Amino acid sequence: MDERLRLAGRTALVTGASRGIGAAIARRLAGEGARVALVARSEGPLRALAAQLGGGAFVIPSDLRAAGADAVLHTAVDAAAVDGIDIVVNNAGAFFSASAHETSVDAFREMLDLNLTAPFTVARTFLAEMRARGSGHVVTIGSIADRAVFPGNAAYAASKYGLRALHEVLRAELRGTGVRATLVSPGPTDTDLWDATDPDNQPGFTPRAGMLSRDAVADAVLYAVTAPAAVNVDELRLSRS
């Protein structure tokens, strides 16, 4: 292994890795020498990406909303014969836009399950080991909607505000332990998450040509996880210049 690569010898776990921002992050981390565990529900795209990445990348097909998801993650990591997870990137998430009175309780609950409870599950799965080791990094992919509210965002904003709060609690609890926590909150980013919304033809939405690229978000994650060990990048807020 090329020791000049900044993440050589480390293992990163990326959720929502089958496409979009998650796949871009996985490529960036693998490009710096990390062995990457790819987590998503869709096994086919994960296996295709793992083949592209090489370097021992492995797949963990998992619905993070399901009971026992933590056990599935731990079992898969153990089976891959790695010495624990060094970097967790909580990226998996969902988005839809609807007025509060048009959002069903079930849809609201499902958004919280994937955007908030699932990241908690993933972080909790590996935090104890990171703390015992005295090293590790939990990266949370937030959103402009974790500080700003927009019409139609009742479920999404609630989940992302909660996710920012979870990050801030982790940062407070992990300070001084050697384990780092970073929140990366991008503005609108051009991924297929927007396909159903068609922002180019919706008043008040950022056109896709004016959005951030998924690679810009991946670059921000790489910046945070390759900072000197004594430096914690608490939060990065990304916008289009």
C-alpha cells in the first residue's frame, strides 16, 4: 500500500453509498487509500462501485431503518476482517417536499427514521470501539435545511435540525477522547434526489445548474478527515459561489 496516501491503512464506512453524494465520497476516500465499506439497500449498484474502487472495498446491503441494523453492520465489518471502522460517514437520507397539512404521519415518521434515527444507529454501532481505541471520526452529512426553513420542508427540516443537534451532542461528548465529529452541511446539490421534484420548473427552488456538485461535498468530507489528528473540523457549511 502506498503510505503517501493520506488514508492508507484506514477503513471508512459510507452509508447511502450506491449513488449520488455517497458514491462520490466513497470514491474520494478510496482514492486516498481507505478501504471502504459501502452501505445501502441496493446491492447491485454497491457491488459495481466496489469493483470500481478496488482496494478491498466491500458491500453491506442493509436497510438502516430495520430492527437489528446495528447487528448487521457489526457482523459484516467483522466478516471483512478489518481492525474496526476508523471513519463513519452518515450520508444516507431521503427528501420530499409537501406542506405540513399534506404530509402524513407515516411519511413524517419514515423521514425521521432514515434521516435521523438511522444515523444515530450507525454512529452508536461504532462509537464505543472508537472511544476505547482513542481514535476515529464520525462525519454527518447535514443540509442547508438544518439551519434554514423553507415551505414544504416540515418533515425534512425536522429531521435535519435533529441531525445537527445529534452532531453537536456527539462533538461535546467526544471532545478530548481522540474521536472527532464533523458536520458537513451543503446547500442544494445536484443529485437524482431532485428528479421527482424537478427544481428547474418549480418557483423558489434552485435550478440544478446552480447547485453544488456531489464532488464538492466529497471534497469537503476528505478535507475534514485528512486534517491533522489534533484538529477537529467542527462544521463545514457549503454553498455555491
